Amino acid sequence: MTFIRGHVAELLRTLVLSFVVWMVVIELLLFVRSSTFYELREFVFKPYKESISSYDVGTRTHPWDDTHVARQLYGQVRVDCLLYLEDLDNGFDALKAEDIRKTWGCRCNQLFIINSKDMSRTAAYLWIYRKSHHRLDWLLSVSMGAYVIVENLRHFLAHYSPSQALYFSAQHSFYSYAHVGKTATTDHIFSRGALDHLLAENCLQDDSSLGACLARMDRGPSDGLLPFNVQAEVLPFQLRTKFWLWPCIYRAVYENQSFESCYGRGILYPYVNANQLHVLDFLLYHLRPYGYENTLPELRSVHFHTHIPARAINDTVARRLRQSVRVLCLVLTWPTNHMSGAKTISETWGRHCNRVVFYSSSPNAGKPDIVGLNISDSYDLLWGKTKAAFSHAYRHYRHEADWFFKADDDTYAIIENMRYMLSSYSPNTPIHFGCNFRLGNVSYMSGGAGYVLSRKALQMFISRGIGKSLCKAGGAGTEDYQMGNCMNTLNVADGDSRDLYDRHRFFPIGLEYFLIPGRAESINWLKRFQTYSFQKGINCCSTYSITMHKVSSYEMHFLETILYSARPYGIIMGHPTSREVLLK
């Protein structure tokens, strides 16, 4: 008997130990696959080299854009560009140079890509000078981490004479978490007169000779080149993947400069990785709010005889749509985000809604537009929070709007594009739009990308879905799935939000995952749930895209500035005519 009890006890100990070991193994496997492990690994090993692969994003043209001023400056302010490959990244520089050639580099009058194995940097200056002196006005020499808005550069340089011995420079310190480059860099712009002087003074022998000569030469202002030399301790590790935003973030947070003034004057963004080159190109030259033609500042220069008059914003169509397609925006937020996400949305895209209302677990005395719902802030209770938010909006604002758009506080929305899409539909039709997902036989809209309900769909949701308990009761549940299940039960139609070319307009994660071929395929849940597949490269995304998710408050300020007040100089973003929209 004693033997049996001892054997059973030993067996139990073995089972308990095995269970504990397996639980530890499972927890370790889950931890290794988590974002926390990824961040910890990066923090310990301090990454400094970006991963670059070869891919083709593709191109898109917009025949309705007015580019005559940009083309005029292309001929009058001639800028040649030099990419000098240091070859520190085992050939990655050459791959990234091709990305630059396909993006901002194609807007230079001529782009030179020279490897340090072939000649020194000063020898490259001399070679370009001798090859192009007859037509060169300015030479831009930048690091591989730069993104240059070449039209803005020409506008800036138009105020200076290329025959004057003048240069501009900006130093950018090295930061291990920037994921771009391995050393500090200095970007230069040389006038033709500066190169004449450097050659005459025998300053192009080596870097030390060049530095000594530049110390004696006139140096112009460099604010638009965003020089950045601050201590790494002030830069949060969490924002390392969008490090190119940091020069303007630092100026806004520590130097009290507005985001709009920094982003609006931007000529060069440092610390841009290869994927972000293509994202910036899409944001600056393709994405635009419908019915909104941007302004053009006046340009007077004594260095050429052309006067470019100012052109005011033309938002006539956008204002008409604002009156005829009324959108109420419901933003779900949290008390910890009242001063970041909610405040930023109020200052950026929320201004374009007919009304924006924020819903949180508790009100904020300093922000009367935040409604406290007396619901615990928990992801598990998001379904209850969503029902309460829509119920409040229906009670108080149902006569003010035709459409009701729900978003998270890390979603950025271009409301003009939403109105453009919705203008073809009646708010009296039970329908809703978003990024179409499907799980089993339930179709639903991604919560992160946001979704918009017609007035009729909202009325049915409140009166029947909640009022007659046709939809899931209680607060627990996955919000977007439960909303989709409810809409299915109520026979509310799933609208197809893609444009005429089957390009998506609602994005549940950042644009990079869709623009860069191969990135979306790495997101297992996206492949599993998406109803309509995403096309490759630039064809993924509509010119009139509506939402993007996982957008920081800093990015929202950038997007608001470049979409509404600071397009590349000399390009007026046009729109295809729509008789139906114009007549509304």
C-alpha cells in the first residue's frame, strides 16, 4: 500500500512538473512572438541597419493636375542631385539608391549615383562640375537617408543667384534607433558660383581642403533641411519606426514651433528608410482630399524675370459636399489619450466633420466635446462602449447628419473623400461602409479602419438592434465583429468601399503594409479576414483613400499639413469632374 501511494505521489509530481514545464514553454513561445519581445530585442541589440529588398511599387499619373509652375521652375532653377554611396551596408545602399531614383530622385534635373569605391566625394563634385557646368545651377549632395521635396527646394533656391558663391548645409547626427545609416551625415547644396570658387581655390582635393574653404564661404539658412543634433536621451524608443518625424516633433515639443510651420517649410526629411520613401511619395504626390485645390504662394525673384502670382485655395466642391453629405464623427477614446489623440483629432481631421464627438469612459472638464459613457475602459467591453456611443449620437444628433462615422483615436480620416464616396448613395438606404472583412459567414467592417453607417442603418441599429435586442446584449464582445453580425441580422447592406479601379479606401493598418509589395502578406490576420484582396504596389490604394489606422498624433499633424496647406510647390492637385457632385 505504501509502495502504491509513493508511486502515485511520484506520478503526480511528474505530471505537475510536466504541466509547469509545458506552460513555461507555451508562455515563452507566446512571448517570443509578441511585440514586447520584438521591442526588447531591438532595445538590447540596438539596430542601426535598415533592411532593404528589391521591389517595384509602380507609378500613377494624374492628368487633371496643374503642374505648369513646377515645370517652369524645373527649367529655370536647375538642380542636379548626387547620391554618394558609402558602401557601409553590404550593397544595401545600391538597392536604396534605386528606390530614391524611383521616388524623389526622378524630379532632379539629373541624378548622379556614385560609389565611394570609384572616387572620393570631392572627386565626385569635380567630375559633376566638369560634366554639367554648362547647364548646372545647383548641386544637391545628400545622404541615403534623405527624402527631398525637389519642388520645394527649387522654390527656396529661386530666391538666390546660382552665380553667387553660396552653399547650404545641414548636419544630421547618428541615432542607433533611427534604422537608417551608420554615421552622422551632412547634406549640402552648392551653387554654380560656389563650385566655381572651390575649383579656382583648389578646394576639391579632399574633405579637409573642402571644409577649410567652406568655412570662408557664405552659408545660407538651413531650416528647411531640418538639421538635427540633439541628445539621444530625449528621443523615445517607441517612436523609432517613424524616426523621420523627429526633427519636427522635437521643434514642436521642445522649441514651441508649430507642426504646420515645420512640415510646411520642409524641403528635406532625414532618417527616411527605403519603404518610407514610397509612402512619402504617395502621400505628397498622389493622395488628396476631393474637391480641395491647394493654394500656391506667390514667388517673386530678382534672379529670373518670371513672376508667379499667388493662387488661393479652391474648395468650392468640398464645401458643397459638406452641406449635402453631412458626416457626424464618433471617436472612441480613453482618458489617457484625451490630451494626445482626442486633442490632435480636434486640431486636424476632426475639423472636417460636420460635428465630431469623442466618447470616453469619463468626461474631461477641459474638453466639453468628450462625452463620458460611464463604461470601463477595457478592450473586452468595446462592444458596449460602441453601442453607448451610437445611442448617444442618435439621441442628440440624428437630425444633424446623414452619415455616422465611427473611428478610434489613432485613426486618420480624410472626410472630403468619404463624402465623395457617399455622395453616390442615399442616407435613407440601410448600408454601411468600411474595410470589408469576413469571418465564417459573418461579414463586417474593420474597427481600426473605421466604418460609416447611413442614417437609416443607425436608426435600425438603435430601434431594432438594441431596442428589440436583435443584436448581442451586454458590453462584452469584439466590437467590429459584433457590429457586422448585427448589421447582417438587420439586413443592412455591406457597401463596397473600393474605387472604380478596385483600389481600397479604408486601411486597418499603416499604408506601408499595402504600398510595399510583400508587406501585407506577412500579416496573417489580414490575409485571413479580408473580403477583397489588395492589389500590389501603388494600385493598392485609392487617390481618394479615406482612412488609415495606427497613426500617431505627430503623423496626424504631418498629414493635415501636407494634404491641406503645403503641397509640393507648383503642383495644383486637381480632380476628375463629377457632374453629379457639382450639381448637388
